[in-house]
Amino acid sequence: MTTNNDEEKVEKYSHFRTILCKKFLLGLKLTNIFHFPKVKAQEPNSDTTVTNSKNNDKEVNDYSASAPSSSSINTGEIKSHPSRTNVINGVDISQFISENEVQKYLQNESGRDRLLEMFSRNHLNEYSSQVRFIARVVGEVAVLSCIIFSYKFGQGVSEDFKRNNRGTLYSSRYLAKRRFNDHLILSSMKNGLHWSFKISSFTAMYLLLSQSISTYKNKTSPLEYGIAGEDSNTGNRRQTSQMKVSSDSQGQ
């Protein structure tokens, strides 16, 4: 046992010694490769410092002579730099379009022109911000209303199915569960889609009317929202009455 331990110690020592030798040789190679000559710091000469100070004084005097005086600033001789609002994609549009031309165009613009611009696409083949806002809100309302009303009507549908099929016999328990799940999912989705269509159509009519009126008038007030709500409610009632008449005729 002692001989084995001694042999292991000798092997560890020899291995450690070889590692140290390799590191030492690697350090010597690196010092030979990255060898930089030492540069002695030169003491500043008095003549060079005097000439540098004179050159600096001359540059300061030249700058003060070329700088504008306070009187020239007050009298407006210096041209103001174009504001950042006039710079688009690094191009100063003030040299192409003046402020007076913009104001003149806005004064001559009619409500019909603003409506056409609202429902038309721009040079990037995109709709206006109003139309994108309406589409986003209507989509969110449709999805949320479908989820909420599907869950709400799902509870009533399950109770109705149990009440109506209390005495029905099925060949297996699996078939009964499948019939129940199919009826529950289809009925809840049907009711959810029905109410989602009604609410999203009302929201779309309301937003289209309100945004169109505000765009035509070029201002926003509670009046157009009231008009849009009344018209949307009237259209929704007419739509529900037509759906009831069609369902009654199909039932007969």
C-alpha cells in the first residue's frame, strides 16, 4: 500500500512540474511576441510651450472676432436653424413646403376631401389612422364578446340538456358524454357568435359614424357621439326585428 501511495505522489508531482514548465515556456513566448520598446518621457521644452501658448491665444482671438455680437443677435441677423419638426427622414421639408402653403391648403380643404382621405390609402398602401383604430376596436370587441357570451350561455345549455334528456337511454357512458359535450360546445358557440356579431356590428356603426362626423367637421364634440349612438341603436333594433321575423317564418 505504501509503495502505491508513493508512486501516486511521484506521478502527481511530475504532472504538476510539467504543467509549470509549459506555462513558463508559454509566458516566454508571449513576452517575445508582444515586446514593445520602452519610450522615455521627454521633458517639455520651454520654447515649444511658449509657441503653443501664442498659437492658442491667436485662435481664441480669431474665434472672438468671428463670433456674432449681442447686437447682431438682437437684430436677428443670425438665421435660426430649422426646427426638428420640419425634418423628415433627414430631409428639411421647409425648403420645399413653406408654412404659408400648409395653412393655405388646410383652409381650402373641405369636409368631403377629409372623408375621402380617411377612407383611402396612402402612398404606403395603408389606411388612415381612423380606419385602423375602428378595425382594431371592432376585432377586440368581437373576440371578447364571443368568449364571454359563450361561457355565459354554456351554463344554461348544460342544464337544458340534462332536463330534456333525463329519460334518454344511451348505449354507453362514453356516447352520453360525447353527445353532451357536442351539444354544449355547439350551442354555446352559436349563442356567442350571435351576440358577438350584434355587439361588434353596433360598435362598428357607432365608431364609423362618430369618426366620419368628427372628420367632416374637423373637430370633436359630444354631439356626433350622441348622433352615432342613436343611429346605431336604431339600426340594431331593425336588424334584430328582421332576424326575429325570419326565424318565425322558418319555424312555421
